[in-house]
Amino acid sequence: MATTRLFSPLQLREVVFRNRIMAAPMWQYAGRDWRPTDWHLMNLGRLADGGSGVVFQEGTTVERRACGTVGDLGIWDDAAVPHLRRLVDMMQSCGAVPGIQLMHAGRKARQKPPDEGRGALERSPAIADWDAWDVIAPSAIALAGDGAAAPREMTLTDIQAVIDAFVAGARRAAQAGYQVLDLHAAHGYLLHTFLSPLSNRRSDAYGGSLANRMRLVLEIVEGIRGVWSAAHPLFVRLSCIDGTAGGWEMADSVTLVRELQRLGVDLIDCSAGGIAGSPLPAGQSARYGYQVELAATIRRETGVPTSAVGLIVHAAHAERILQEGACDLVALARELIHNPNWPLDAALKLDDDTGYRVMRTRGSFWLERRAATVPGLRPSTVGDGA
Ligand SMILES: Cc1cc2nc3c(=O)[nH]c(=O)nc-3n(C[C@H](O)[C@H](O)[C@H](O)COP(=O)(O)O)c2cc1C
């Protein structure tokens, strides 16, 4: 039995998360021909075995032109399904709820990976389908500072194709067995660029007023809900604020979240920024839990469950955030790179009764047995009991 909030189960629709820890989506830049490789199996497997309640696969692209860079994963053809099912089976066998994030890079498509400095990719014979990798956006406004030409302004036909691609992606995700879907509408990617007045200057039904700028996201959510099981939760990741004058603001997020709830969205994955520079007030640098307040505000104003993300590093902090009612899940990304077994450590540090049984596989047996051998033994990551 869990004795902390962090390790108390959470049920959304018919899916039960064994605890409140969410492994946030993280691109691996390791796909081959848009398919997962053994790296993905290992990486998602170790996150799931480490005890996270829900593990999200990286932002997976819904059409060819949706790819941010070489090495992304794609879900735009039926042949992707068996490759993805392998990842799902691994996550599930470790006791984690398997999640997938669906995304479209929009004007952040066709970029260099971070370890090559980002910025626009150059045409290369190694990318045989370069011309199919069209960089599209609501308006022809270039991403500041990446040296790329302005993206092509989308036609209504492009918009319909993108809606269809997200819905088809969700249908394939369901076929592959994922139990939670996170729609990426944050970080300056395509859906966020429709929401923000800084990147959307359209004069048709998809631009201008707040209602028009929200239209694409709402149409996609409605379409996804039509193919995504009513038993399975749907999350939306939002940049709750742009943090730039004239941009998307918290009041806009609150309005959008109320609409999303009406359409069957179960949780808002609360992030920030990505359209223009840092979302932090000028001169401020990130601190522990720097985006928690966003999740708390959305939860308080709308009553919709939230997850908080951003420099949540320590178990006691994660527990406190949950106790204070800021969110329903704590999402970790980089700390899980450092330590995929963070949930296991957190249970020991918080003295939660779940103890080593956070890990569902054979490991918990051996760790419990070892602990019984030497009274007071603590793992190296938890404390020096010697
Ligand atoms: C290597 C890496 C890849 C990421 N890929 C994604 C992604 O695919 N989708 C997404 O929404 N966020 C992505 N993010 C952002 C994280 O999900 C998270 O919001 C951010 O890192 C802040 O959390 P942290 O302080 O716990 O790392 C990525 C972050 C990292 C470090």
C-alpha cells in the first residue's frame, strides 16, 4: 500500500497508473527510416522498469513533413504499427502504462539535431525525399534565429491533410496498443504556432480571433476522440504561456482547456515557451519546478487534471507539489536520463511502503532479499548506510 501521494495510483478513464510519476516524452534522434530501433526498446524499457507509472514515447510524427529532424519516429503508415507494438509490449511487461506523444514540427521541421547545433538542415543526397519534407506553418513567418527561410503558409487543403494525419496517427497508436495519447500543442511546433498570435497571422477561419486560432487544435482533438477508445485517456501538452508580449497567455490557455475538456481531454500536460525565446521573465533563469505554477493555475481555474514538468528533480519536492494540489502527475525528463530508477529511489527516500516493489520485474525480489541480509542497507543512490 502506498503511503505517499507520489505512489498512490491514479485512475483516468479505465486506465490505472501505478503511481504519479510520468516519464516525459524525449526525442532520441535514433530512428532509422522513421522506425524505432533497439535503442528505443532499451530506453523505454529501462524507464518502464525503473518504476514510472506512465512512460511516454518521444514526439512521434504524423506525416513525413512533420519530422523535426533526421532520426525522428513516424506513424504515418500502417507498416509502423508492428514496430511500435514491440515498444508497447516492453513497457507494459514492466508495469508501466505505455504512452505516445503525437506531433507535427511545423516551422521547426527539417532542422539539424541539437548535437549538430540545430538551425536549418542543408539539402543532402542522404535525404532522398527532401522535397516531400515541406516546411509548413499557419503563416510565412520564419523562426527567429535559425537561419531558415520562411515556412510555406498552409492552404486549407494542407490543414485538412494535417487533421487527417493526426487522426490516422491516433488510430494507428490505438492499434499498436498505447493506452494514453499526448497531443503535442506546445514548444513552438505546428499546433502551438496556430494558437499563438505571434506566429499565426491568417485571415481565414484558422486565424485572427482566439476562437479561430484554437480551431485546428479543437478539430484535431475531436477527430482523435472519434478513433481513440473511450476507455483510454487523452492528454494535451500546452505551452500555457509564450512569455512574450503579444503572445499566448494564461487566460487563453484557460479558455482553451475548458473547450478541450468538453471534447474529452482528460489531462493537460503543462509546459511553456517555444515560439520566441525563453518563457521566463527577463533576467530570470529556470529554478526547481519553474513551471509548476502553470499546472496549478490550470488545475485551479478549470478543474481539469494536470501534470507539471520542468526541473522536478527531488522526491520530496515531487511529493510536496502533489500534496499542495498543483497537479495530478509529476513529469520528469532529464532526471530520468540521469537515473531511470528514480521512482525506486523516491519510494525509499520517502519511506513509502511500496519500497522495492515499485519495480515489477525480477529486480525487486533481489533488492528486497539483499535489504534483509544486511540490516539498514541502503542503495548507493539513496544513502551511505555503511
Ligand atoms: C532529450 C530531450 C528530448 C525531448 N523531447 C521532447 C519531446 O519529444 N516532446 C516534448 O513535448 N518535449 C520534449 N522534451 C522536453 C521534456 O519533455 C521536458 O518538458 C523538459 O525537458 C523539462 O523537463 P526536465 O527539467 O525534467 O528535463 C525533451 C527534452 C529532452 C531533454
